[in-house]
Amino acid sequence: MERYSVIRKKNPREIVLLKAFPCAWGRCAFCDYIEDNSRDEDAMAALNSQVLSQVTGELGVLEVINSGSCFELPGRTKEEIRNLLERRQIRRLFFEAHWMYRHQLERMREFMGVPITYKIGVETFDHDFREQVLNKHADFQNPEEVAEYFDSPCIMVGIKGQTRDMIARDMEIIKKYFKLATVNVFVNNTTSIRQDPELVEWFVKEYDWLRDDPSVEVLYENTDFGVG
């Protein structure tokens, strides 16, 4: 398990994968990532401290991810991150949070004392597919609602049951409403959700131009950010 990396191509930043308490929702149909969590706060805090010790601040930007939302990180880890930002003169932080935490985002910004770019796992803006198939538990009705709270949606493509039209609409939405976005090509895991290889092949060809789009990061493999 790699827990520290440096991203240099788009939005240069250091990135760490930390351990946290179980995801507050934890029932997304496609996700087995939640297995990287714990209830042993002392062990988590110790591991996270070791990972955070690798952060140099060289790029002035840090992304912190975990198996859920940033609010589920141990309290000691949050305090350590805040101290690290000041010590390493890090001027911006990337966090991810579930839709259910949308009213707590400003509180975290105040706590950390630096601007935070918030990511959210939208997966798709097709409401029925997101809720009935993926079981995302994010009941927003339109992209404007998401953009009111979050800066950067994470979209998933290449799942059986998705269509080209659904993906095309998602790509239009992220370009229209958001300055940043991440697109994850779905990779088969231990869940029952399966990849549609033909749809993936179409997406890779149709949206090859995203490779050069500075506002959209495409992960063709789960570990393309260097962690995981």
C-alpha cells in the first residue's frame, strides 16, 4: 500500500492516503475501498503521522484522501494536518467529502486556516443510475446544487448499465459547472458492479482530449495518483 506520492502533471501537489474511521455511509454498491478504515484511533493516528512526515511542502499544495470523507479522520490527525500546513507553509488543501457533509465544509475551512478545494464523489449526474444502481445516497437533483457546495466532482465511467449518452452528459456538466473534476475509469473489484469494456474503449477514444485538459484528471487505474 503506497500512501504518499507527488502529482506533477496537472494541479501539482503532494498527496497522502490516510486511515480514518468507517465511512459514515459505507453502502455504495461499487466501493470496496471502505475496507481501508479502522476503529483503533491510536493505531490510525500513528500510521497517519508516519505518512504525513513525508510531506515536504515543496509545491505548497497538499491533497489528503481516505476511505470516506475528511470528517472521518481522527481528531489528532486533523490537528496534525493543520500544524503541518503552517509548518510547511502549505497554502492550499484538497479534501473529499460525501454530500451528507455539505453543511460542515466551512467549519473545516475555518479549522484548517487555508483555502480548501473540496472534491465530491458524484459518480454520475444521472439521478436514477446514481441512486438506484450505485446506491450513492446523494439526493441532489442538478449540478447547480453540487456546485453550490463543492469545487470538484469525481465522475465514474465504464460501468455496465451506463450509456454513452449518460457519460457525454456528465462530461458536458463537469466542463460547464466546475473548474476542476476527476474522471475515474471503473475497474472491477470485489463488488458485484462490473466494468463494460466496450464502453471504456469508446470513452478512452472519444475523450482522449481530456489528457491535455488541465482542469480534468482522468484515472485509468485506481493507483494513477501514485497511492493505493
